[in-house]
Amino acid sequence: MSDKRKKVTIPELYGMVDRGERISFLTAYDYPMARLEDRAGVDMILVGDSGAMCMLGHPTTLQATMDFMVEITAAVSRAAERSFVVGDMPYMSYQPSDEIAVRNAGRFIAEGGADAVKLEGGARMAPRVEAIVDAGIPVMGHIGLTPQAASMIGGLKSQGRDAETALGLMEDTEFLEDAGVFSILLEAVPARVAEEIVKRAEVPVLSIGSGPGCHGQLLIVHDILGLFEAFTPKFVKKYADVAQTMTTAFENYVRDVRSGDFPAAEHTYRIPDEEWNRLQEVLKEAE
Ligand code: KIV
């Protein structure tokens, strides 16, 4: 097992794959959540553009902006002593041109303190990947269900479920590898297709909803904690019902405020009697 407090690096991720250790990967969008994940031994943290939905209440990830992503990435990076931090490039921060892609990837590293960036797309995005890698920035590819292209791929649906599209994913993997990605994330791909991709891949392949055959697993933290209530994808395993715990706490607070049970003496500052008496005298004189 690797040293819990030593920062995870790309060579260490490759070492884990060689040793047959599975990589744990979770999203985080703020400092306290990232601190807890880091402390728990999560190997990689994705500062996902899903933050636009989980944190800001937007209907899709398309509303995430560079400024928002860079700011939350910086918060996560400040907390991640050990976890490897991946900043997720938001919609239109890399699609328009290589130059825009390099500039924005650079912001994730310089301002956000990320260890790498992730971008969505296969063969068509290979030139962007190459340009960013040429600038010295590690890139994770993301294929399969790519939410930024939801309208192109028929919605938030599993991908690669027929032979042609499965082959397409294998070709995308090769293009991305040739462009220099250090890893690939497969989203919502059938487990058997993912296994074929893993067999042929030269880089670590991470799964979100793509079965147990990948080198590591990613989930969205708000899904596993039961904090995102709009919908739950099939591949999510819920590890806690934090929404219920928090709602109960809020209800208890409202009840205590209404009843006057909060604040109690232990939550209240005291003025020493002597000072209190002095204040009373001054007030009396001023009357
Ligand atoms: O933004 C995100 O959390 C993601 C995952 C859904 C892969 O990109």
C-alpha cells in the first residue's frame, strides 16, 4: 500500500496499476469536502464541472464557467495534501481552438493548483490534448457519455452499446493516447466494452459507470452522500444519506430558535460582574 500522506503523482498512479491496486477517485468542489476525501485516502479528486449542478443548482454542466472552476479547484487543491487533483475543463474553455485550450488549462494549474486537467471528447479533441500536453500540462481524456455533448449523443445515455460505437470508443482511446493523455475516463460504457478498452490501453483507464474491469472508479461525491436529489444515475452506489442528516439538523435548529432553547448559556459570552456594574453606573449617570 502506498504512503497515505505522500502526494500521489502520475508515476505513482502507473505504479498502482502495475501492482494491481485499484485507484479511488471522487469529485469535490470545496475545501472541507476535499479535506475529508484526502484524509480518507481518496487517490484522485476531480473538480468536476458537475459542480455547476451540485453546488450552483444549474440544470446541466454547460453553465460552469472558467472563473467558477478555477476558484473551486484552488479550494480543493489547498485541501489535497495527498490526493492528485484533476481540474475539469468547462464547456467552451477548450473546444474553440488550441490556443484557448492551452490558456485555460494553464489557469487550472497556475491559479487552481491542479495536478492535471480533464477534457471531454475522443479523436476530434486529440489536437487540443496534444497542444495542452505540449505546454507541459497532463491531460485526462474523457469518452463515452460526455455530458457537454449530451445533445449530440442523444442525451445522458450509456454509450458504446453496439459494435460500431464500441469500436469508435477503442479508436478514440488510441487517438487520445497518441495525443499524450496520461489516463482516460470512460463514462457509462458497458462493462464488457470497457474491459476490451482496458486490455488494449497503454494508460490507466478509470471508470464512472463502466464496470469493475477498469483500473479505478470515479463517482460524484454528492451522489454517494445522497446530497444531489434531482436524479440518480444507475451506476451510483449511495454510501450515506447526508441530506436526511442535514435536514434533521436544520429542523432541530429551527425548533430550538423558535423555542428559545438556542442559544443556551454555554453559547453566550459573559461580561465580568465588575465591568457590568461599572457600565450600569455610567448608564445611570447619563440618564
Ligand atoms: O463533472 C464531472 O463530475 C464529470 C464526471 C461526470 C465524469 O465530468
